[in-house]
Amino acid sequence: MALTIYNTPNSYAPVYNQMIFTLSSTNVAQSNFRYIADIYVNGSSDYTRLEVGRNPTNNYGTFDVAGIIQNFLTRDFEDNTTTFKQCGNSIASYIVQFGEQYGASSGITNYPNLTTSSGYCFNGVFSPLDFLDFATNTYVLQNSSSQFLTDRPTFESRTGEKLILGFMTDAANEAYNLEIISYYDEGTIFNTVTVANPYASISNRQDRSINVRVDYDWLTSLVNADLSSGSTPIFVVNWEYYDVRIKNSTGTIVSETIRIYPGEDICSKYTPIRFKFMNNYGKYDYYTFTGAMTKNTNIKRNTYKSNPNQWSGTNYNYSTTSRGLSQYETVLDDTITINSDWITEDESIWLEQLVTSPDVYIYDGSNLVSVNITDSTYQTKYEASQQLFNLVVSFTYSQNRKRQRRWF
């Protein structure tokens, strides 16, 4: 009796793409033969069983477990209140125990857990073409080419705006600390400090998906006790830019280096709107719209018609204030249309993720307010055909406004 696994998903797989296993058995000639897969997620003793028949051409079995594991991944949308934050809702561990079943129709027997496979998956999705080239080591910290979980092309930090990066790690002490290098002139370093990652030992699944807060406001709020090396002040008054990256316990750089510039002061007669949205990796990106804004309110009135006559002593009639058609509910649905500042081609490509995101918020002061993007199309703009361009987005609030009910 032999059950052999031939193909497995990547060790860290995007859960909204295929997660395919293929396997073979030496028992495929048995009566009523079927492959079985018991899927355990996040260490639970409960499992979901899938069954498939053998392929009639090659006798192999094929399982795609993505649809099962998707149910165990949600989101970690809360902003960091510390430099590093665990994101246990954005990553799942799984074990698949493969077996088989066969026998006479009167007594089919299950033979579970003949071989196993395990891994991790995150709340991400790639286009069909990009997924063909997906490689775990690009998105799990290992070297200076490993990426943070964002496609944002350029970074800036304005006073009052949060900026958070996400990453995944697979080895103890690999994501050991955050290094911040600040500059006061082009190429001239002002200061270098590090902040320790308290989850670097990877004692549980949650430690493998981390958010790190890197905006100027947050970094300037740190005191010497928050640093594992270096000392405050981190920035000179007229700082030019700063770099952030992750290092391991031996001091080796294990992530790409993100360069963050000071955001220009917003000089606009319109109220800026800052979006926070789930990107293709299941993390959250930020972008501020500073252009013209319009607001349209759709008014839905629910009415009923009644007899306007009323009793007054022995009289039964109506007056000028009597109502025949009455309005008992008024629902107000606001649609906001906002323009961005001028954007680059790379930003236009990236911001498609805002328009298509399933989870979008705007900031009302320090409060997050849930909204829904209403645009049904998106045009990516290219510099070859358009020299200057911006983005126009429409959204509604996830909760409608209402007016008072009329008393009766």
C-alpha cells in the first residue's frame, strides 16, 4: 500500500489562488476507489474531508484546498498601537492528511492519514499570469530583495497620517528588528536606530505575519527606551528622507529597503480624504485624495396612503392639515466623488487595488469609517498616451442616513 504526493502548494500560498495537491496510489484498481483528504487548519482537531475519484487517464488524484482554508482567514485592519503588531487573522497554518477508500459497495473502508503535507497561506490573491511566477521567497523575509506586502511605488509621510507596512517571516530571529536610517542631506546620514521585534522568536502562527508602523509621527514619538540601538532624536528638523528595513539577529538585511519622503503640505481648498484599503496581499495600503469633491444624496421615501377624514365630535371630515399620502420613512444614501492630485503611471497601476478592494475605509479624524467604492470600471492610465492624469473615485458610506419618522 503506497500513497505518494507529487505536487504541493508553495509553503506560503495566496489563499485566493489555487492550492493544488496531486497524488497517486498503488490501490487504484480496488473497487470503488477514491482519494480522501482531511484538512486541519490552525491546529484545530476538527477537520474537513474532501473525496475525489481517480483521473481516468493517469489514475492520479487532485485536490484544491483553497476554498476550505479561505473560511479561516479574515483581516487585521486595526492600526498599530505599537511598532510591531501580530496579524493572526491574515495567515493560516494547515495540515492535510491524505488517505484512500475502497472496497465492495456493501462495505467501503476508509484508510485515512497515510501521508501528510503542511504549510501556511495568507489572505492574498494574484492575477492568473502573476501567479504562474509566484515564489514564496519573494514575499517571506530572507534577503535584501524580499518584499514588504505592498505594491505601492513611492512612499511619503505627512504629519497626521499613518503608514504601516506588512511582511511575513518563516524563521526564528529572521525578522529581528526594524532599522531606521534618517538623512538630513542627499546621501548624508543623520542617525541610525533599531526597534526590536518582540515576536521574532516565532512562537506561534501569529508571529509569522506582522505589521510594522513606520510613519514619521510614530517614529518621532519613540523614546530611547523603545529603541534596541541608537538614541533619539531620530530625525533632524529639516530631514530629507528616511529608509526603513528589517534585519535579522546577525545584522543581515532581510527585506527590501523602503525610502520614505516628507509629504508636501496639502494646500487645497478641499478637505483631503485619506483612504485605507485592503491590497492584493491582504494587508492595508493608504492614499490621500486632495482634489475636488462632490456629494450627491439619493433620497428614498417610503409612503402609505390613508383616509384623511378624522372625527371631531359628531363630524367626520378632513381639514387642510389632514394627510392622505404620508411619508413614514426617509433613507438618505450619500455618494462622494473625489479627485486625486496628479499621479504617476505606477501609482495608476497600484491604485486599481483601491477601486477593486473588498474592504475600504476613510479617516474621519482618528476614526476609521467604512465605505464602499461604487465605480464599476477602472482605467489604468499610461504616460505614453497621457502626460498628466489623476484618479476620480466614487464611494458611499456603508451605513445610510435616515430622517425622523412622522408620528401618527
